[in-house]
Amino acid sequence: MVCLYSSASKVGSETGMFLRRLWTLRRRYCSGRLLLLGFAVCLFYQTLMVARSRFKGDPPAADERNKSTMTEALEVFDELLQDPARLISTLEALERDRYGSIQNQAGRVTQAVVLTGQHVAADTEVQLFQRILEQRGYEVSLSRYAETNTALRHDNGGSVEWSLLLCLRGSEKSCLRRVSFSHLQPHQRVNMIPGLVGAFSDVDGLCRFQTDSRLSGLALHINPSACGSARTKLGNPAIPTLNLVSPGLVATVTVYVLVTSVTPLTTFLHHTGLVRTSEDTDSHTTQLKPFLLQQLGPVASHEALDHVKEVIGQVLRAAALTNEEPSSRHSWCLLCFQLMTFTLQFSGSLLPVIVKAETDLHFDGLRDPGFDGQITKEFILEDALLFLLPAHSGQARQKSPSHTETDDGQRFGGCGGPYGLCLPEHQTLLLLQFLRQLWTPGPFELLYPAASPERSPIQDILFRSFPRAEESGSGRHFSALLDRICSHYTEQRNQTYRTNEAETQTGWDQHSGSQDLPGDRERCVDPHLRQLYTDPPLTLSPPFSPWVKDYRAEVPFDVVTLRLRPEPISPACHIHLDEHRGPRTANYPVGLGNSIINILVTDESAATEPVVMTIYTLHMYRESRPSLPMFGEHVMCGFVQDCGLVVQPDQPCGLEPLPGPLSPGEPHSPKRPCTSGDVPGRWVVPCLSCADNRTCDWREVAWQPEGCYHPLLDLPQLQDCMMYRKVMFIGDSTNRGMMYFLMERVNSSLEDWGKAHDSLIYRNVNQGHTHVSYSYYPQFWLEQSHRPTFQRALEQLILRSRPLENSRQTVLVAGGVQWLNTNHLRIMREVLGREGLQDIMVVVKSLGMGFHLPVDGIRSLSLRGVQELYRENSNIITAAKHHGYEVIDTFSVTMGRYKEFLQGQCACHFHEVEKLPFSKAPLHRKMKLLRHGEEPGTGTSGTGTGYSDQPTLQHQDQWGGSNSSTYHVRGAVNQVYSQILLSRLCVRDTGN
């Protein structure tokens, strides 16, 4: 009986296998006659089944089952379509149960992987993803590429499972290589849809939709110019033109689309876009609905927006279908999403054409794509994440307007699955996602499927051209189900909310960032920064948080400017930099060492002065020039100008090897002192190679005049030289820096200092034996009509400094950054003649580098302007010598080291006065002037000559001053030309 039972239970292709098994069991269970009988029965049954199949022509059993399943599915779809309210209520109940089960999983960790690609962890975009994902309950893992992330490695044994993968710019190819999109779990999301990336990233671009034979007869609204000159043979497709709405719409509009599913296609349109009309030179961000309403009126604007959705939806539908491969129809990532940019052109009608489609967010048309584009991008990215990812909090889920309590045991089509939906898991998940997105649209609105239940002719063409779509989740029936849900939900929503459409669907401002109540929109109720944008990007310490007020950041030597754009959380709050009326965005020059930038968040709702609500402080530190200490052999290199700012086009720039001695016995350094302060020179520095400035020891850089040296005086010589002398300074802050250097050197300390912009008199210099006075000129902050003239400022300085002796015991030092000209020299000569001071010593400080950086709020010189300034400086030197004045050529000294400026908007300050503790003395030993009779790099006297101009140890101790010094003038460049000034003042004591 075992044989008979076994033989009767096997049919078809398994008959042979069964017979072989029988043969092996024949001796154990069956007699010979019974075995033959079983064999005959099996053979007869198989023959009968084959004949029956041929006679009736029926499909195989599997086809019968597929047909039965398809029929049942169609019946379920029909039942679902007839009662969408019941379906929505069932889906809501299912979503609440799923949400509750997630909340009840103690210790559940949801991991998100962010591949930063070309971004660094400190970038604001990466910080945004971390902040939003952590708020949503994700554990965030950062990696550069997919190959380096543990969670994405196939050999990790499945120990780490991720739920969300974000591939940022620069990591897309790594994602496509490493991630198998066809094997993702239903809950896993990726911010890429490979099919769309492939459809819009190939060489043909949008042209492929016009050349695909399967789309013939389909009038997609694509501008032929999108195909380029190589595709002009395609001709211009017939674009229907609607009746013009006077004066019509002529504009380029860029919109941002979020594709949340491809099979079936579901897409949403963000309310923010870029707009450029015929009257604009650049695009600007705006909300699409208010813009169209302003341009076209209520009726036409609604129609234009519908056409925008229709045009984009048609192209996306065509892209999804034409890019599918038969073998990969189920390879779509179920919950993957893609942000896209569409640029459309309105040419006087309400129907736009697509000019460009990109699989990323782009903001190239903005006047400031760096800041405005990045800020807008991050708002859209944040909106998209909040829109896509359900919150992991204890808040109850929002119910739809059509929600009614239902029996959880209801069934559709007699199915016994979850809530009796009779739908596959992937379709159920898609329905849940789609319904959740309809619940909370935020700043998005549905683009496809359309809310209207009517199917467009283009959709029918697509389904006829791609019959495969009937078999997959993108078939008519499931798409029709989405259409019906959308239409029903829209009807219910419109019945529930009868307010303004824009307020009903969004409740968001332009950037969806305002949380202010309607009555408080003009008041700054949340005075915090949302983010701090900088160019170049800064690595802040600590990382930025709205609740942290103090930050520190370091930048390398070559970073000389910083562009700053703080962004408030609330648009009702105003931002000012450094002061109440300061700019919101500004370029800052970054001087060597420490700088401070204050960011004021103010409330300007009242008619009075702005009220400072919060102050953020950014402490900047700019590193010195990279230096490589000299331990062995080196070469001496020299430079006159930096290749980053070529002031003399006919002269070389950068480091050049210094020529060696002309004969074996000729020394390197000159033996005679210089006879003037404007002797041409160059900077010299020891390097391993003059071809690479990174191999130089910049601590040993020195100024070398041609053929001579500027003597350095020790403290007794200097004090004796300045005995019973009166020195008057007139000029700007650079002139004042030289004055304070002189005072510190003569006194061996600086106990008094101030940023005076008027007049100063010091009578306690050199133990009261030297008199120093100062007058600030020009007073640029005053209106032109109220500014004292140079003649009056000089006369007042002379008056306050009297009694004065008409001899070289009286000194006048005049000059500044860039205000001095030859006319001032003529005025000086006339005033001194009238005052009976024609025989005093006059020292002209020539022009200097500054105002060469693009800084907001002050003038900025172009390269040509700097070159013209050099020629003007030469004219000033010539005129000063003609009048018999001494000259300190500060322009030549500062030209080669223009990047080494210190704090100040003008980038012209090469000195800074710092306050010191009582135990610390100023370190003048860092002075770098060529000193006769010293060995290279030793700073000690010797028989040889060299370029290290450090004074001897004995001189250093003498210059160090007493321990009671409270201020110190620092700045290597300022020290050089200030020391040249001292050498010229004491020329009689140095023997030249």
C-alpha cells in the first residue's frame, strides 16, 4: 500500500524521481507484482494528464494559480476603490499599531549612515543631517565613502543593520557600487533612486525622451535647447500655447521636487523656488504660489501651477518607465527617495517647458549661490527629512480629516492578512507612506499623482507603450488606488479646512523656519542662531549649537579673509556684526594672531534703537607662516614681492636664490651703513630650497638693503641720541604704531597706550628728557566739511608741542597708509617756514600696503590700483628728497609681506599693542634687521658675515626692559621700518 500511495501522489516532472526512489525501496516494502502495478498506474496517469492538456489547450497549473491570484487582486482593488474612506481608516489604524510597536521596543536603535563624500564633518550640511537625524531618534554614523563604513560592509556578518543611508555629493558612485538596491530590506531608505539617476545623468539628458521610439506621439514639454547644438536636428516639438493672460508670464522658474517612490510614481513639490523675470539679472528665492498669484492673479496662477506639476510629472513618468529593465522590474528600492531640480521657462503663456532637469539641488542662478544657495538648500533638506522620516517620540499620530473608528477585524475580499487588506507587503508599506505624507505635507504639496480622478491622455499612452507596468506595482490598478486616495483625501481636507489655501496646506514661512505665533511675527521671540555660515568653512570649537554663545576657530596663514553669514532661527530677528548697525553679512580681513567677531541678534520691532537679545562671539586665530627650523645646510633666498600680489610686473616674484660672493674673499653682508631710509632692499630667509617656501625658517627672515645696513643702537646709545629732543608725529594709526615702538625702545617699556584719534602728548619718555606728541590725521569718520585740514592739524600739533627749537633736536614724522601725497609735503614746507621751524628734521613715512582685500564697508583697491599706488609712492619719495626730508620707504618693506597684517579692517596694520603681565618683558630680540658682522642664524658676533640680524645676547637683555612693562608693540614688519626710523634719527651717533 505504501507503493500505491506513493505512486499516486506524484505527477508531472517528479514522476521519474519517484520511480527511482521506488526502485531503491522495491525489496524492502513491495512485491514484484505490486511494483509492476504501481508502475503501470503512474505511467497511465501521466499519459492521461498530457493528453488532457493537449486536448483542452488549458494553461499549466501555475498559470491557473496566477490567473486566480490576479483575479482576486483585481476584485480587491475594485472593492478598495469603491470605499476609499474605509481603506484610509484601516491604513490609519495599521499605522498607529506599527508606530506603537516601534515605541514599545525597549532599547531599539535605528542607525543612519551618512556618507560625506567631498564634505567634512564640520560642514553645515553634515551638521544639519546629524542634528535632524538625532532628533528623529537615529544613531548617526559618518564615513567618507561606502567602502569604509562598517554597516555597509558585506563581510560584517550582519551585526550592524542600518535603516537610512544618505549619500552626499561626492559619494554617489561609491553608493551605487557598494549598495545592492535590489536586496534592500523593506524598511531601509536611501536618498538615491538609481533609475532616476541613470535616466537624467546620461549623455543625452532630456533628449533621450524625444528620441525614444516608445514615446513617439507623446508631446513632452521639453525645450529643444536642452539638447544642445548637437541635437538641433530633432526639431522643435509642438508646444500648445494657451490663451495669454495679460500681460502673460515671462520668467525662468526653478522648482525642487521630492520623488518618494517610482513604482508607483509619487512626487511632491516644495513651495520654495527660484525665480528670474525679464526685469531681473539674477534669480531670487521665493514661494511659488505667492509669486504666481502676484504675476497672474488667482485663477491663472492656479492653472499655471497645475501645468508645472503636469509637465514635470509627465517627464518623471517617462523617465521611470523608459529606464526600467525587464530583469530589474522589482529592483527598485521600496522607500528610496530622490531630490531633483527642474528649471522651467514661461514664454508668455501659462504652460512652461522644461529647460533642465538635475538629480540634486542646484542654486546656480542666485546672486550669492555660496550663502543664499546653501542656506536655501539646507532648509529644503531639513524639510525633506522631516517630511519623510516619522518622529520617534511619544506623541500620538495625527488622524486624517476623514478618520472614523473602525473594526480592526474588517476584511477586504475575505483576506485574513493584517487588517484584511489583501495587498502584498510592499504595496501596504507604500500606501502607509503615501497616506502619512498626505497627513503632514509641511512645505510640500502633491505633484504626482494628481488630485483629480481623471487620467490624462499621456498616462494612457504610457501604459499602452509599457504593458509591463500592468504586472508590477506601477500598474493601472494600484496607481488608480493612489489616485482615488488622493482625490478623496483632498475632498475631505477641503471640507474640513476652509481657510486660505496657502495657510491650510503649509502654515510655513518662506523657509519653514518660523515658529512665531501670528501675533508675534514682528517680534524676536527666539533670539538664537540657526547656523553660522562661513567662507571658507570653519571648524568651530565647540561644534555649533544655537545654545552655545562662544566659539573658537583657527585658519591657516594663507587665509586672509573670512566671509560670515549668521542665520537666525526666526526671520523676525535681525543680525548685525560687531555693532548695532553693523552688516548682516560681511567680509572680514583675518589678521595674524587673534581676532574677535561679535554677532548681535537684535529685536527691531520697536521704533526705537535695536535691542540686543543675544551676542555670539567668534574668536579667530590665524596661524603664522609655516616655518621649517634650520638644522643643517641651507641656502639664502630673497624676495621683493609675493606672487599673490605682483605690484611690479617687470620684476620677479617669490623666492629667488641670492647670488654668492663674487670672489672667495668677498663677504656676504655689506660693511657700510645706509645713508637714507629708502635704500632699495629685499627680504632674505634661509631655506632648504628656494623653490618651496615651506622649507624656509621664517623666524629668521630679515630685511636687507642693497649694499648697506641700518645700524641697530643699544639702549644707552638710543637714550643718549634722544636726550632733550622733541618728536612730533602726525598721521594715522600706522604712524602711531611707530611712535609707540619708539617710546617702548627708549623707555625699555611702554606703560601708557591708547587708540587715540585726536592728540596725545607724552612728557615722561626717557626719564622726562624726551618729549613726544601725536596728532591723528585724517579724521575720516567726520563729514568732509567738518574734517580739519592737514594744515590746521599740523599747526595745532606744533602749538601744543611748543616751545620748539629750530634744529634737528626737533623732529616731525609725517605719513600714514595711503593718504599722503606731494601736496601735503608742500603744505608742510610752508607751515614750517611760517612757524620758524624750517631747519628741524622732517621724516616722511611713505605709503604702505593696505586696502587690498575685498572687505565690506571700506574701499578696496584692485591690482591696478595697488600698482598705481606704487608709482605714487615713488613720486612722494622723490618730492620728499627734493625738500631735503628723510624718507622711510614703508611701501617696499610691506609689499613683500602684505599677508602679515594684524587686526584691522584695512589690512594695513603691521603692528599691535598687547597688554602684558608685569612679569613679562617685551621680546625685542625678534627684531630682524641685517646686522654687520654676524654669522648666519646664530645671532652672535663673529668674524664672518651673515643675514641673521638678531642682536647679541647682551643687547637682547638690555632691550628686554624691566619687568614692570604693561604693554608691548608686536609685529615684525612694523619693527623693521620703525627701527629704520630710529637709525635715521640717530644718524650722527652711528657715524654715517
